[in-house]
Amino acid sequence: MISWPNLVSQLFNGLALGALLALISSGLTIIYGTLGVLNLAHGAMFMIGGYAGFVAYQYTESFIIAVIAGSLFVMLLGVAMERVIIRHFYHRPHEDQLLVTFGLGICFVEIIRLIFSSQSQLVPPPAIFQGITNLGFMFYPTYRLAVVGIVAIALGALFIILYRTRLGMIVRAGIEDSVMVDSLGINVYRVFMVVFGIGAMAAGFAGIVNAPVVSLTPGIGDDILVQTFVVVVIGGVGSFPGAILGGLIAGEIISVTSMFNPGYAYVMLFAVMTLVLVVRPHGLLGVQGRE
């Protein structure tokens, strides 16, 4: 039965999901905007971040250490990927980039499946965020409220890096014209490595933060990857504010539609994406740039 409390609850669910999608998409959009590489392994990195945090939690029973470990592990994995494999595909056709990142994603999933099997794993939320919170008009899981705050802090940190540091200035310049950045004597390949590591870390951070909400399975990154690409298209490729706006829109669409008919959640999401492409081909906050 649809009621106002149910609708408000779904809106909060959409906010939490949208915040996570915004964080994951921000990593994907800066990677594609700067490097020109469409990383189909981004969903697998989200999954690996969850599992790396799960392992750290098993040894330490500290959620904070689990978040740090999951984020750093995926960042180092991203740096290694860029240096060893991705760097050799910058000037290759986009089809080659898609195939190599898709293949890497499959390898990551199967390695995790080999180590942990297909059985789901769960990371409990920290004690301070366990239970439910009385909002006056309804009760809502405390940790889901905390997720919004945690992700907001992470997005704020990314914003400072992108808009208040020299590295961020170079990254944003690289999104607009990487050739000009190279002509100015800046080692773009070193910047590319850092950007790929930051983008991967954003996915890994989201993966472990999401672990107390949704159980970990080797295939958890597949659905997230699809949703993330839709977010990037809606918000605009290479646009950090667009990733945030697109993530919030996508989260609310999926959540509210699921209240009426879960089977139509993706239908509505792709319908909105199609509408945005018709009205604004470069996304809501995107601009014409890299082809």
C-alpha cells in the first residue's frame, strides 16, 4: 500500500543510493574526462573495495580501518592497472579500451569468486550507527542516514582536490584539452596515473561504505556499473557537479519507481537518460569537449 510514510522512506532510500552513485560516478567521469578511457572495470573496483574492507574488518573489527583499507587497496590497484595496462591503450581505438577494461573486470570478479566463493558476505555497520532513528514522522535505519553524510564528506574532499589544488587545475585542464596540458611541459602520464588512482579509490570507498547496506557478492558491481554509466550520461561526461546531480536523480528514480513496480525501475531510468540525450546531448551539466 502506497502511503506518505512509505513515499518519504523511499525518497530517503533514493537519497542514500543517489549519494553512492554520485561518488562512484564522479570517479568514472574524471577518469573518462581526463584520460579518455571508458573504464568497464569500474564496477569491479566497487566490488573489490567492499571485499578488501571485509577482509580488513575480519582482522581488526574496526569499520574505520576497513574503510581506509578498502579505499587504499583499490587506489593502489588502479595505479597498477594504469601503469601496467591502461597506459598502453591511450592511443588505441575505443573498442580496444572497452575490451581490455571489460576483460579486467571479468578477471577481478572471477578471482574474488575463487577466493571467497559466491556466498554473500556482510560487513556490520559501526556500533554508533546501528539501529533505527526516530525522525518524528517515521523510523529510519541510522546507518543509511549516516551514508549520506559520509558520502557528502567524501564528495567534498573530491571537490577540494579538483577545484582548490594545482592537481585539480591540471585535471580539469586535461579534461578540456590534454594536448595543451602536455605542451605546457606537464607530465600528463603522471597526472593520468594519479587521476586513475583517485577515480578507483572513489569506487572502492563507495564499495565498503555500501557493504553494511547490501551484502557483498562477486557480481555486485555489475548493476552498479550500468547505473553509473547512466548517471554519467545524465549529468554530463567530465562534469563533477553533473555526476552529483545525475546520481541524485538516478537514485530517486530507481527508489520511487521500485515502490510502484520494481520491474520498471530500470525502464524509467533509461527513459530519463534518453530524454536528456534528446534535449541536451552533452548531459545536464556537461559541455562539448573530448570526442
